[in-house]
Amino acid sequence: MTSQQLISELTGIVGEKYIITDPLKNEEYRSGYRFGTGNALAVVRPATLLEFWYIVKACVAADVIVINQAANTGLTGGSTPSGNDYDRDIVIINAMRIDGIQLINQAEQVVCLPGSTLNELEILLKKYEREPHSVIGSSCIGASVIGGVCNNSGGALVQRGPAYTEMALYAQLNERGELELKNHLGIDLGDTPEEILTNLQENRYQRKDIQNECGRGHDHSYCHHVRQVDADSPARFNADPARHYEASGSAGKLAIFAVRLDTFPLEKETAVFYLGTNQTEVLNDVRRAMLGQFESLPISGEYIHRDAFDIAAKYGKDTFWVIKKFGTHWLPKLFSVKAKVDRIAKKISFLPADLSDKLLQSVSKILPEHLPKKLWQYRDQYEHHLIIKMGGKGVQEAREFLKHYFSNSSRGNYFECDAIETQAAMLHRFAVASAAIRYRAIHSKEVEDIVALDVALRRNDADWFEKLPAEVDSKIIHKLYYGHFMCHVFHQDYIVKKGEDCLNLEHEMLKLLDIRGAQYPAEHNVGHLYEAKPELRKFYKQLDPTNSFNPGIGQTSKKKFWQ
């Protein structure tokens, strides 16, 4: 089949409106949210699962590469081409038109189609007093549910671990080049692909068709796993073989039509505690006590270093106000508009690069102060900040422990947040994630780029706060440290001085992490930025023997049959 014949067949499946072959018009689908771009023969946007299946079949018959894409919000370029050194043409299948969330088992589980997002799922579950795996984080930029599963995405919630399921409906290309549809959802939907996909899309199944002993819908062992504070290994990281199962961790090596996941009860009685200290061992003590001795695990435990606090206070102020005034469900739309503004600005020579960031930063200067005085007081007194959220019996456990522990005032201090302080602390922590990008946009003359690392430290690592050698530190303007402290997962953003080699600097950083026994990436997956570890490469090869789905991921071969 020639390229033109394939385009003609794909057009027949979705219609002319939903196939984009013009490189100027499909750039947003070919370029990653933060990283990566490459050419593509076409971008195709199916409206149904059956169209999705027919597109994949046509691409396999034409021997082209398939990159399946949902919201394209990944931070490591894992759902777009990376360069133009592939040995076959590429077709990108963007599945965001195929939305839909089906509640089953009294909303204790959900079936999510490719276009469903974490934000939509969170809103839907609220009326049932339940939550999805992840809230406030990637959900706020419009990330898809299936994207989270494919990447074993982590998140802030201590008790839930990485996104994981053993129940999925997907297409797999076997070693003979044959495309197989595998229904492992645990729902009887028929026998043929046409029956299975149509019945699922139209919700044509009954309670009797649903099996309840067919696999796990989240990582049930994580609550025990994270408590092992003396273990000489990280709690969670993307290359962990224990959390690779079909769709889970597949990183685009399968075409996934649906996943079935557990939901979680919404904790009704909660309290948030804000801790400050100048001694890293104090936060060690708190973490070890809460994970190792408390009857109730924390809901979340978010760390912010003082430098990250400062950058977020100045360069994340507008993000803070948008969420506070309009809620997180507005953010996916705003991020989409922001990206479009920047794409247009790139094409108009007299407009500055990063136009949207520069406009938003100007707006933020006239916005009122957003952080309560108490947070600023702790910022002035303490280098290290920890925001702990407890629920149920854990609230009283935390009150008693913190009162006793900080009776020795030399260790630091804490306070229990009121409603305003709770919201401010949580939103400020979220704003840190985009603050480095804003800083780079505003200070482009002084900044070369950002080296952003996503690191899982060993659970028994007492020396968790990084101390860089002077020759490395001298290349950096700002170091932003923040993360999910109870899981020992840290996001480390380095704003690099103009003229420095960011790639070499990243390699230096990774060598230092190897010496410390850390794993990386922890929760954003390898994409095209990180090299896949041997166990992860093995998993990818098992899923995709011909290397036709998303080749090159984890810096692996882009050639057919992994040559």
C-alpha cells in the first residue's frame, strides 16, 4: 500500500475533517507538551472505538509506525515522534474524540475510554463521594486516564501508588505481524472486534456480564510497600517490573481502547499540617514515624524547599489565582489556549517567544497577595517545608505526634491549617511545577534551559537532600526541589546558566543519582528523554515484537524488529 493509498483509506474511515496531513496544521499533535517533535504522514482523529480499530488495522497493513496519543500532556515526549530518523512513515492516532466513562459496581470501579480525562473522572465521582487514583497534578492539565495507566503515573496520594490495572481492552501486534484484539476487561462484550468495541462504546452490557475476580484495578500492595521505611530500594519508579502488566506501563506499545480501574472513598474528616525546619533529619523522623508507626497512612505529604517556594510565589501566582477562583476544571482549557497562542506567536516574526508566559506574568504583577502571612513567616524561618494531609483516625494521631515531637522547639515548628491556609498551601505546592518554565520564559537571556529530573530515592535513604559538587552547582542559577516526600519521590528542576551544556549537565546529575542508588524516572516515564533500563526494554519487546507501536521510546531502536 502506498502512502497515498493509506491516506485515502484513513480518510474513508474518519472523513476528511478528521485527518490532518498538512504539517502546519498538525504540528500540535507532532510536538510534545514540553519536549520532542518529528514528522508524520498523517494525524487521524477517530470518533469511535471501531474507527480506532480500523485505523490501526490499515496502518499495520501498510507497514507504517503507529503512535497512539491521547491528551499529549506528557513531560518527556512519549506520545509524539522524536526526530526524523525512523525507518517507516508515522501515523499519529489521537483518540481524544473517543471520550466516555462508565461507572460499574456502584461506582467502585470505572471503565474509561481513550479520551476520558482524570479531571472529568474526578468531577463525575464527586457525587458518589469517591475519587480517582490521582487528583490535582497531571489531572489539572487535562491528562487522560489511559495515559496515566500507560505511564504508571504516580501522584501525591500516598495510599494509592502508581496508576495500575490488570483489566484492559487493547490491540497487540504479535511477532508474525498479526493484529489481535484482547479483551481482558472482565466484561463479556461479544466475540468479534466489531461486537466487542461497539457494545462497549454503547454501554450494551449488564451486571451479569461483569466478572469481579478477574484482576486488580489498582496496586493493592502499595500501602504495605510504602511503609517499609528500612528497605534499600525506592517505593515506586517507572522501571519497576512489579507494576508492568499489559496496558500498565506499556508506554504506547499497545493500542488501548479501554481500562477498568478502582475508585476510592472520599475522606470526609481531614486536616492539613504545615511543618517547617532547618534540619533534614527532622523530616526524616516525621516520615519514618508516620509510615512506620501510625495506624493510618497520610493522605499526602508534599515537600517544598524554600527556593522552590520563592520561585512559585512569584512565577506561579496567576496559576494559583485561576485555580482558587475557577477550580481545576478550567485549567485544561486554559493550557490548551496557552499552547495555541504560543504556536501562533512562533509563526509571526515580530512577536516574542513564549508570548503567553510573558503576558501572564505581566498580569500576575497586578494580582493581590495570595499567600497567608503564616506561610510567609515559615518561609522566612525555615528552609524545608512539608505539607501533610491526614484523614480519619490519622488526624488525631498526627496532632498528638506533632505536639510531642515539636515540644523540642530546636527541631522546628508546625501549625494545623485553617481552611484558607489549607487551600493556599496545596495550591502553592501545585504552582511550583510550572514555575520553572515561567522563569525560563521571562529570563531567556540568562537561562540556557531547564534540566528537569524525576527521582525516586531509596526508602531508607536518610541523606535525602541533594548536595551538588561545586563544579556542577556553579552551572545552575536556581535549584527547585519539591515532591511527594512520604514516597521519597522528588522533582528536581535545575535552571541552567546561559551557555552551559544541559545534556552534559543532565548526564552528570544522573551519575550522581546512580551513586546514591536512586531510580529515575519515578513517575513521568522514560519518554524520549530517559534511557529505558533492561527490564523495561524487555517488557516493551514482549508487548511489541515488531517494534511498530511508538518505536524509540526509552531511547530504544526505532527500526522494525528492534534492529
